Amino acid sequence: MPEKKTPPCVARRRFLRSALAVGAAVPLAGVGLGSAARAAEDLPRAEDGHAWDYVNDASDAADHEAYEPGQACDNCIFWTGEVADGWGGCQHPDFEDVLVNADGWCAAYVEGAT
């Protein structure tokens, strides 16, 4: 049995509908990202003692047995990056609802990117 060919006008219509759908979705793709960034800026800033012996200044942890010089939130595996003014996100479950100081430290520190 011979294969049926789609008439050119139908194939063109399908293409145009697909192109329009993709074109309409592209501007909407960034909507969620912008609101997530704004939401992160609105998180409260962690205070000393929040969890895991957290301190906003790593030098304040010098007397902690787990602390080693050079350790700070911004080179920890849990650091998600700066959000505003030296404060950023932490992926550790005990810190997901606050911003931590890039120069901070906690006992959950795990060496990551430097």
C-alpha cells in the first residue's frame, strides 16, 4: 500500500503551531527563577548558634575542635552561592531556611569548591 503524504499546507500549519507554542513559552521560562532569587534575598540571616555551632565569623570558631583555619561557608560543599552582601544559601537541611555568611562556619562543614 502506498504511503500517504501529508499535504504541504498541513505540515506547515503544524510547524507554525509548534513554533508559536515554543515562542510563547520562552518568556515564561524565567518567571520562576526571578521569584526564587527574590525569595532567597528575603530569607532571614542566620545568627550565631543557629545550628551545628554556627558562627557568622569563622575566626570565632577557632576554639572549636572540628574547626581548621581556612574553613568557611563559601568554600563548603553546602554553599549555594552569594545572594546579597556576603550572605548566601546553604543546602544543609538545618540551614535551608536562612542565609549564612560567606565568612561563617559550622560543625557540619565539608570541604568543597574553593
